[in-house]
Amino acid sequence: MDVTPKKTRKPARPAVPASNDAWRATNLGRLLNQAVQRFEESVLAKMVAAGHGQFTLSHISVTRNLDVQGTRATEIAKRASITKQSLGELVLQLEKLGIVMREPDPSDGRAKIVRFTPQGMLWLEQFHQAVEETEAEIAAALGPTLYLALKEGLLGYTGRHQT
């Protein structure tokens, strides 16, 4: 009687034809992700040209989730999908740059409200200009009809309304 262990065969992986793999690079989610990346790089480059080279996409993630009238730190972290600890570090960096300040929440002294400083409001205007310029570049690349249709479609898909 042979007691030699039998070699176990690994199950064969199904072959995926290369032609069926194209969806991975061209699905809408991936294309939207790449478009967002290109959009953010363009806005950041414009901010660098405007003298704001010390800002990162992480800083912008905080400021894009900060309401003009101020927002609780915990709410910013939730909106930005980052931890409260990460938000705290980014807010500290933005405070050192003079863009935001923290104040006690009048309705709950333990909570903090993050607000733009006057310098931060000027920065926000420059950021707004960079976003508008980048959107104009997209409109030029797509044509105005397709650009407006894309924007309207994305507003509908995300449940937001044009203001």
C-alpha cells in the first residue's frame, strides 16, 4: 500500500479573455474617478500659480466640506470620510496657514466649530476662481451642450439641485 501523500491540484482559474477585460478601464466609475483626479490636479495647479503651493488635496478636502458660516469638526470629518484625528491634524495645519480657526460651539462647549478666517475667505474666492476656470476647460473640451448635459445629469444622479 502506497502511503505517499497525493499532490493536490490547485483549482484552475478560469481564463478571462483580454477582450472581456476592457470594462475594467472604461467603466463609468473608473472614468469618473480619472476625471475627478484630472479636475483636482488642474485646480491645485491653478492654486499653486496663485501663490497657494502649500495646500494639498487633503487640505482642499477639508475646505470643500466646510460651510461658509462654519461647520462642526465632526461633521466635516464625516463629509470628508476621514477620521476625527486626521481632520484635527489637517485643521491644525490650515490654522497655521491662516485659513481657518476653531471656536467652541455655542450649543455644546465640548464641540468645536471650524470657520474660515478673513484670509480664508480670500483663499476661498481664489479656489472658486480655479474651479470655474477648470470647469471652463472641461466645457471647451466637451462642448457646451455635452458639458451642461453632463453637469445636469450628475446633479440629478447625486440628488443635488442646480442653484
